[in-house]
Amino acid sequence: MEGDNLEFLLQTLEDYGIPFDRNAIKSDYARSPAAVEAWISKYIGPETLLTKDEVALYEVLSQSGDADKIANSQDLSNICDLSDEQLHTAIEELQRSTTAIEKQNEALQSQQNALALIVKNNKKSGAARSEADAKQLRKWEAERARTKLDRIYLEALNGSVGAEAQGTNSQEVAELQEELESLYSELLPVAQMSAEQQYLEPALREIAAKGDSGQDRAYQALKYMQECLKFLVHRAEIYAEHMEEYQCHQMASKFAIDMGKKELQNQAAPQASISATRQRQNSQTQVQYRNNRRRSSMFEEMDAEQQLLRSMGISLPNENDTDDARTEFLESILRERDEKLRGHTANLESTTETTISSHVHNADVTMKLLYNALQADSVYGEVQLLDPDIVSSFSTFEEEIKNLQENLEAVNLQRLQLKNVHKEQLIKTLVKVTFV
């Protein structure tokens, strides 16, 4: 316990940056540990010690003279000390007030959202009412013109035969003819203007608002995809070069193995005829031995077969061994070299395939991510709505637009521009009735 108090004292002095003598403190603590512990409990703590940041701030204030100004400007005798309980109570009150303010902010936020929704709905309903009023006004204008035509026609049929009536009826007939001709000529422009106001202008505004940003995003995405494809093509070319080098090495190794096999077969074949021709070669061997005795062992001449075997690390069997033993020895060497070659080939193939597959997989994942990002950022991608009612209303709206387009296409403009025979007959009849 005493050691813990001493370590606590030393650690506290180090944390607060207070210079001290460790040996002197240990010696004083060993002489009177009770007095040191009482002093620690009285003076060592956050109430009596300043932190490093507080000390640095106090030094800055002291150097600038602000500390003295603050001390002189405040009457510290009027400041009452607050206990821990009072501080905790004040903190809890502040926390409660903060919680109340946050709740009030949330309530105000919800009210603001509700008001924004109401305003939005009012705007939509106002626009719908304006559109409905405009449609109704157009209908009333058409009804008014139709009613006026009917009235003039009935008045012409039931009119008097007087001179004044004749002049009035002729004037009304002329006005009626002019109004009918103007209505027939203005039918197509009015229908075109109505269609443009209802469908074309909103679509053009929407495209103008979204087209620029969508084209920029699409251009950036296509540019990034092009750079990625260039990088992938470059890496594929490098892989192709490495594969060609690997195939060349493989062909060279196979060629060397085939040549070694042929040499070993050619060397094993004449071994059976050695015993039959040994007597004939004794004289030649003795002559060669006498000639070779004069040569140094360090400079012995080797034929091409021995040089090839030596470069491949293959040692020939002893001449004293039997033919079967020598054949078995050579076959074991051949099997060992074949196993080594197959092992190296398998390791090289696995390493190359692993490297290529990892890069190809990364390229595939990159292409999928780029395709998904391009589809997500594209303005012209397929859009799916969550509300089925809105989807059904859109489909109904599209069907109505198609029907209107079909009706407009069915209108024969040439026929409208031509003279109407029935209209001319009606006018002639009205004129005759008027002047009779």
C-alpha cells in the first residue's frame, strides 16, 4: 500500500511537469511515511494542481500582463466557493435545459416539415385548379361560339323580309362566314399550342435542366472507362509477352530433354557390342593409353557426350558394372530428371495461372463496378418507382398522350385547307333565304 502511494506521488509529479528529486522523496518517505501520505492527500489532486495546458496558459497571460489585469479587475472576495454537490446540481440543470431545448428544436423541425409539405401540396393543388379553370374557360369559349352560331342561324331562318332586316342578315351572314373561316384556319395552331404547352415545354425544361449534368457525368465515366481499358490492354500485352517467353523456355527445355534422351539411348545401344569388339580394340586401346600417359590429368580431353553429361550433372556408371546395372542407373537418372522437369513446369504454370487469374479477376470486378456506376449516374437509365399507384398513373398518362397523338395524326390538314362544299351551300341557302 505504501509503495502504491509513493508511485502515485511520483507519477502525479511527472504528469504535471513538476521537477523533483526521486531519491530525496524516497528517503523522506522512508523516514516518515505517515506525514508524506497526509501531505499527499491534502495537496496532491486536481483541486490544488494545474495541468500542463493551464500552466502554459498562465505563463502566456503573465508574460503579456493580462493575468494582473484580470486579477485587479475582479473582486475575488465576493466570489463564493461552490461545493461539488452544487456543481453537480448546476450541471444536471444545464443538461435538463439542453434536453428540453433539443426536444423543442425537434418539434419545431417537425412543424417546419409539415408546413413545407402543406405549402407544397397547396402549390400543386393551385396549379391543378388553374389548369382546370383554363380548360373550363376554353370549353366555355367553344360553347359560346357554338351558341352564337346557332343563334345567328335561327335568326336567319326566322328573320323578316324588310330592307333593314335584309341588310342586317346579310351583314351577320358575312360576319358568320368570316368567323367560321377564321375558326377553321385557327384550329390547327390552337391544338398545336395546347399540345406544346402541356407536354413539349415541360419536357424541354426537364431535359435542359438535367441534360448538362448528365452529359458531364457520362463523359467523365466514359473517359475513366477508356483509361481503365487502356491500362488493361497494356497489362494484357505484357502478359502475352511473358507467356511467349515462357513457351520459348518450355520449348528449349523440351528440346534439351529430347536431345539428352537421344544421347543416352545412343550411348546405351552400343554397350551390348562392347564385349564382342573388345579384343579388336585392345591394340588401339594400348596405343591410346601409351599416348595418353604422356598427357597431364588436368588437361584430359573429353568428347562431346562427356561434356554434355558433365554440363547436365550426370555421372556415368562404372565400366566394371554389368549392362543391366548400367541401364538401370541411367534409367533412374532419366526418371529423376523427368520428375524435376515436371515439377518445375507445374510450378511455373501454377504461378503464371495464379498471377493471370488474379489480374483478370480484378479487371472483371473493375469493369462491373464501372458499368454499375455508369448505369447509376446515367440520366437515361431505367427508373423504377416504389409506389405502384404513381406507376399506373404514368402508364395511363402515356396512353392518353398516345391517343391524342393518334387523333392529331388522323386530322387531314389538306381536307381542312380545301373548300367546304357543305359550308358554301349553307351560306348560299342563308343568302337566298335572306333576300327572298
